[in-house]
Amino acid sequence: MDKSFDDKYKQMQDLLTKLENNEDNLEESIKIYQKAQDLYKELSEQLDDYKAKIEVIDIDE
């Protein structure tokens, strides 16, 4: 089961906070960045889906 948009958004925020606070380990920073980037792509796609649904609803009315 996919996580909800809000859960993914919160997870991305947490990763970005970790990234901001991770001053010592470049490799860990890169891993965190990659995870955040993957979540960003998922969230962007989900927003596009929501937008398409809203446009369909708008057309039907």
C-alpha cells in the first residue's frame, strides 16, 4: 500500500532536516539527498494526478 501524500511530504521534510544537520558525512548526505529527490518525484507525479482529476471534475460540471 502506498503512503499518503501527507506521509511522503513529512518524510521528505524530515530527510531535508537531516540533510541540513548532517555536517560530517558526505556519503550519508548524498544518500539522504537521493531519497529526498525520489520522494520529490513521487510527490510531483501524485500532484499531477490530483490536478488531472480536478480538471476532469471541473469539465463535468
